[in-house]
Amino acid sequence: MGDRLLVPYDGSEPAKDALEYAFETFPDADVVALYVVPVPEGYWAAFQNPEDRVPAVDAARDTGRDILDEAADLAADRSRDLETEIATGKPDHEIVDLAASEGYDTIVIGSHGREGVSRIMLGSVAENVVRRSPIPVVVVRQR
């Protein structure tokens, strides 16, 4: 399991833990870090001026590149190669869609490890990815 791994990466501690886990557990795998620029939808998106959306997305993509540069530094510190990707949309959908369409073997995703009411109230990209993914998902919980 794990010739080609997709690791959603947003610069958070759980994402760093997931990337480190991928490097340690799958030493021969090709690892790709994915940053997803979330796009507002529904109620709040209706109040945004369409002209304002593109510059905001461009700025968010620039931030994503900076975050992925940090992931590349982490990979270099461990003498690993790392490819990076940026997508725009709803994070859990983009993660699952990319993993399925690009032939990944496994998704390795970080989670805060919240339980009970906190998890329900906050929602969880990791949980949605696990529920929707057609390929295996490894969830790395933050200690």
C-alpha cells in the first residue's frame, strides 16, 4: 500500500504530522502535498462582488505556495522529494476528486483528534474525506 501518496497540507500541526508520517511510514513512495484554496459558497458567497473574488483567490493561491514551500523544506530536511499541487474549491471534495482522478494509492491526512460535541460542531475535512474516498485513507491524529 502506498506507491503514490496524496497528503493534504495547510501548514497546520496535524498536516505536518501527516506529512512526516507519510515520509516515515512509506519511505519509497512518491509523496504529493496538496493545498486547497477554499472558495466560499452558499449564503456568504452571494454577498461577494464577483470582481473581488478573483484577486482574493489569487492571494490565497500565493499563500498556498508559501505554505507548500514550507512542506518542501520539511521534505528536504528528511532527504525526500516532494511534489506539490494547488487546487481551488471545497477542500474535502478537491482532495477526494484529485486522489481518484490522478491515480493515487493512499491519502494521508492529519486530524486534530477532536471527539464528541467539538468534532460535530467544527466539522472535519478528514472525516468527510474518509467517508467519500474511493481509496484508502490514513488519518494521523495529533497527540
